[in-house]
Amino acid sequence: MKRPSVAHVLATWFGCGHVPYAPGTTGTLGAIPLYLLLRPMGHVAVLAAALLITAIGIGVADVVAKDLGKKDPQIVVIDEVAGVLLTLSVAPPTWGALAAGVVLFRIFDQTKPWPARAAERRLPGGWGIVLDDVAAGVWGAAAMLGLKAAGIL
């Protein structure tokens, strides 16, 4: 049996992408330990991690997509990690905000409001795989900021 490459391990977020049902949701949930580790360091640390994972994700998603011969393989979930961390980068440090951020990100990831769907369709390789989820993460962050402003979070 062939040992998985570093690109494969990262793209699947340490195996989360191999869950047979809802790998995107599993990848999103797989980001929570990293978020909880970074949360005490503040919003900037979470945002920096989101940006770093975005950059790494573009490369590793491209490698795995080419290896599998697919445009956007379901097993690639590092894009969900980058997106949900972007949403959570503005979240207050509460369990309720964490839950709201995950739910909001998943809603925007599934509905793909502009420019997410355009990024997914028009950008090549890893760029399209990752940046649609980053766009969903921006929408999630905007919604979180709206909930904070309304006093809900």
C-alpha cells in the first residue's frame, strides 16, 4: 500500500476528507481543535492561520486534484478548514459563537453566494477549490459581525 503524500494528508485535513458521508462537514468540524488552540491568542492568530491554510490549501488541493484527475475531489477538505477559520476569526470566544460560526459557514459553503460560485467555476485547480470556501468564510464572518452588532453574540 502506497504511503499518502504530505499534500494528501493536508488536503484531506489528516483524514477528515475520507469520511464517507458529509466530508465537507467533517473537515469543518476537524478545524475546531486548531481554532480552540488559537482562540486564546486572539482574533489575529485565527485570521493568520486561516490565511496560511488558504495559501497551503491552494497548493495541496491542486496536487491532489491532479493526482485523482478530478476538478474538485470531495476528499479535499482543507478548503473548509480555511473557510471556517476565516468565519471564526471574528467570533467572540464562546461556545455559542463557535456553534454559530460553524453553522453559518456551512450554510454559505452550501449555498455559495457571490463570488463563491464564480470562484469555484472559473478559477483553475486549487484556486477554485479553495477560494470558493474562502468566499463562504467571508460571508460567514460578515454574518457573525452582524450578529455581534445586533447583540445576539
